[in-house]
Amino acid sequence: MSTNQPAPVAAAEATRTPDARQRRMILIAVCVALMAVIASVSGLNVAQPDLALEFGASQSTILWIINIYTLALAALLLPLGALGDRLGRKPMLLAGLSVFGVASALAGLAPSTEVMLAARVLSGVGAAMIMPITLAVITATFPEAERSRAIGVWTGVAGGGGILGMFLSAALVDVASWRWLFVLPVALVGVALAMALRSVPNSRETSGHAFDIGGALTSVVAVVALIFVLQEGPERGWTAPATLIGLVVGIVATVCFVTWEQHRQETALLDVRLFRRRDLAGGSLTLLAVFGVQAGIFVVLFPFFQAVLGWSGLLSTLAFMPMAVLMMMASGLAPKLATRLGSRSTMAVGIAVSGAGLALMAVLVSVDGGYLSILPGMLIMGIGMGLSMTPATEAITSSLPRERQGVASALNDVTREFGTALGVALLGALLSAGYRNAIDDKLGGLPADAADTAREGVANAVAAANNTGSQAPTLIQAAQQSFVDGWQQAMWAGVAVMSALLLYLLARSPKSSTHPTAP
């Protein structure tokens, strides 16, 4: 809906503005709900070997158990965010929490792969009902003077919650079993439900036009196809028939969505004309790049901790905590900085700092230096990401009127999910290519089978070294150094992305993205 048109009237449970204590309880409730969703995105990654043993499943099936949650979540964000605006944000939040809680309990008790896959799809549906509403409640409830600080807390949880979720999941796998991973989201859902019932007010859009079913369907097809390509391309191959078909379907569906939405204009699910606004375009590109680089860094760091440094899964996730803490702190401080410098300058500072952190990791990383060789870069990058996420999120939500905040929040979340999938695919591919190119010259004199295995990845090389006798130390050292070479290639690619984004923000974005969220 264009912000130049008269806004529909928003209905609410009560006309009075919640007081400071109520607003604090609302913020806690939606952040607890958000934490349940974010923790479930990354939690199962630490339990892949356990799942394979439990179900006798292939690696491909295990990846589908993990990825199908994200696929369902990303595909349904826009339609369910728009429905939340129409049907009421509080009912949608409560329904989503209920669906998500039941699905998480079902996943924890799943007796087979089929039940686990169904439970994960259902969890994704519940998460798509929850995630956009949590941010929409904040933007619809908090007065403008406090909205930036509340969004800063939300973005801190959204950015750092995944790391905290991975750490808690790894701890549960170590001390109990993978089934206990689902106790955390169920417990968080219980707390969020109790608090939401008591504290969260209802609000909704009163619209004079029908729901955009055509836009909803084409958006679902486009997101499913494109996320499928990004998730499956590295596994199946970028020229595999399934990958190419998915790419064609995704492009065609995207073109159909944009064309249909332009035709619908003010009655569209998402008025694509709004992307002409520099604040919305700048905020979306910032989130796409920031979450893409963050996800790509995780792909790089986990093998470094486990295969190069020999750390356990629990210790590897613990190593991310300093970065997560600084990211969350910087997200909370970003609104104050934006008040002084402006949103564009704050985003630009965050991007520049993130790029500096990536460059520092690329320059300092070494096998001998270990964790301390990358820690300074991780800390700097965490600060930069925190500074950039909050103003970028506010730029997106402020571009749509207050009664369409479910759609605005869903757009913010879809951008995050696309960025994550894109970062994992591209930086992961660069790391793999750099590793293979570096190790090829170091495999002379090894048995053919061991050399072929070593080319697949650093973890494979460490495992293959057990069968190479006296050459084992040489192979391990070569694999670890080759991984560092591939790491540097991926980091410099991240620096290039951040530099391009910084130039875009400085050249095109408005000085401030602070706009009224309702006429």
C-alpha cells in the first residue's frame, strides 16, 4: 500500500497507549517468542550425526530436516504477515505460538524421518505466523520516541539469538540427547504464550479490499524456488537439472509477482513501488548483505574450530558468544547513535566496521595463531553488524504505514532469510573452491583414494589421514593451511560486498530513514 494514499483505520483492543511497564512486558513477550523461532533455525545443525544415527538417514535427508523449516518459514512470511494485519496481530501471534509449540513437541518425539519432516514443516508454518507479528507489535504499540530503542532490542535478539540457540543446543546434545533440543523452544513458547495473553494488545487493519491471493501464491512459489536453489545448489551442483528448474521457476514466479503487484497497486500484498524509496531499498540491501555475510562466516568458522583447532561442537559454539554479546549491545546502542548521526550514517558506520572486521580476520588468521588470530576481527564485526541492523530494520518498517506493519515486518524477515541462504551458498562455495585449489598442489605422493577424500574438505582430509601412515601429519598440515587459504578468499569476498554496499549507502540513501509510520 502506498503511503501517499489515505490509511485504513486500525482497530485496537483499547485506545489508550500502554504505559511504560506494559510496554516493557510487551517487548519481553515478543522477544521471547522471537527467540524460540530463531533458536530453532540453527539448533539442529549441532545434532546432524545424532539424527543420522537415530533415523538411519543419509546426509541429504538430514539437511532436508534442517532446511525445510527455513523453507516453510521464508515462503509464508509475507502472506501470513499480511493476514496478521487483517485478522488481528494478537490472535495470529497466539495461534502461531500454539502451532509452533505443538510442532516442536512432535519433532522431539518423532519416531521416524517422515514424522520429523512433517513436524519441521509445521514448525516453519508456526514460525511464519510468529516472526513478523513480533516486530509489528512493537512498531504498532511503541510511541515514536521509544520505537527505535525497542527495535534495537528486537534486532539484537534476532541477530544474537541464533548463536545463543546453537550454544544451548550443543550443551543439550552433549549432556542429554538431540531430542532435548526441542525442550528449549517448547519452554520459550510456554513463557511467550503466558506473557502474550496478559500483556500484548490486539491491533489490526480494517481494509476495504479483498486479500491479495494472487500475490500471496506467486510470492510463495518464488520464495520456495529461489531458497531451494540456494540451499540445494551447493549439494546437487549449480548445473544440475533440479537446480536449473528451480531457478527458472523462481525467476518466472518473481516476474509474475512484481507484475501482479504493480497491477494491484494500493490493494497489493506488497506495493513494489515502495522500493523506489531510497530508505527502503537501502535498508533491505543492508540486511541482505549483513545477514548473508554473517551466515557465510558461520559456515567458515565452524570447520575452522572443529577440523583445524580440534574443538568440540559445544566449545565451537561457545567461541561465538563474545561476538554475539557485542552484536546485541551494539544493536541496543544504534538508536542513540542514529539520533546524533542519522540513520544513513549509522548504517554506513556499521557496514564500514563490519568490513574492517572481515579484513582483519583475513589478514590475521593462521593455523598456529588459532582462536586468538580471529577473535579481534570477530569482535569488530559483531559491533559493526549490530550498528547496521537496527537502522536498516527501522528503515524497512517505517516505509510502510502503521496498519501494514505485518507486511513490513515480513519483508524484513524475508530479506534476512534470503541473505542467510545467499551468504551460505556463495561464501561456502568460495571457501570450497579456494580450499581445493590450494590443496591440489600439496597431495603429491599420497594414495589416490586418500587424495580424493582430502579434496572434499578439511574434515574429510583429517579423517583420511588415519590411513596414510607416516604421511598423516603432512596431510593434516596441508589440509589445515589450505583451509586457511580458502578462508581468506571468502573473507575478502565479504569485504568486497561490504565495500560495495557502503558506496551505495553513501551515494544513494537519504541522510535519515526516520519517517512517520502512519499518516
